Amino acid sequence: KIRGQDSWGAGHYGASRDSGKRKHLGIDIINHVNEAVCAYEAGTVTKIGYPYNQDGSKKAFYRYIEITCTDDTRHRYFYVEPLVQVKQDVSKGDILGSAQDLGVVYPGITQHFHFEIIENGKRIDPCGFLRNYLEATK
């Protein structure tokens, strides 16, 4: 389920950020702290990074995992403590890591991980992909 409106905004693709100065370029999928986050598609772990500057702030410990899929799309999972390593191959459904606690920095936010897809260098709305994924897993 996608995060609805809370005191920090909404989690749908294109939601307003920074008082309308930018758009949300992924979706926020509701979960629980320490819940397993699984790969939606097979691929290779090509990056494990930090979405925020490593300047000593509370945000500095948040992580993300990037999977490059066989069709060269990249799937990114933000706010996930990695259990995988760069260059590791993963299958659809493999556990990538565990959800990090967003309440540390964003009190009252609905707990979630952020999911985005990059196709041909551009972020696209992941909802169509997820609808197809859910249909295939029924």
C-alpha cells in the first residue's frame, strides 16, 4: 500500500515536495521497522549508497540499494539496511535488507520504504510495474 498524506507529505509518484519546488519521483510503500524488503525483479546489486549527505546529521545513516535488472532498468529501494552486497545477483523475491526507522528523523511519518525505477536515464512511475508484478504473483 502506498503511503497516504501525513504531516510530512504523501507517498504517491509526483507528490509535491519542498512547497511545490520539486516532485516525488518514486512511491513510498508502507511497512514496519525491521521488516524485510524484497526484490521486485531479478538483477544485480550495482550500488549501495546513502541518499543524504554524510555530514553527521541524523539522516546520514539511511541507506539505499540499487538493482540493475536484465532489461537495464534500475530499481532503487531507499531506507533499507542492506543484507546484500554490490555485484551480488538477486532473484525476484530475495530479501535485500530490512526497513530502517524513519521516525528517528521524521517524527509522526508513516513508516515506509521508497521505491523508484529508472528507465533510459529517467525516473518513471513504478505503479504500472507493480500492478504487473502483483498480477504475476497471484
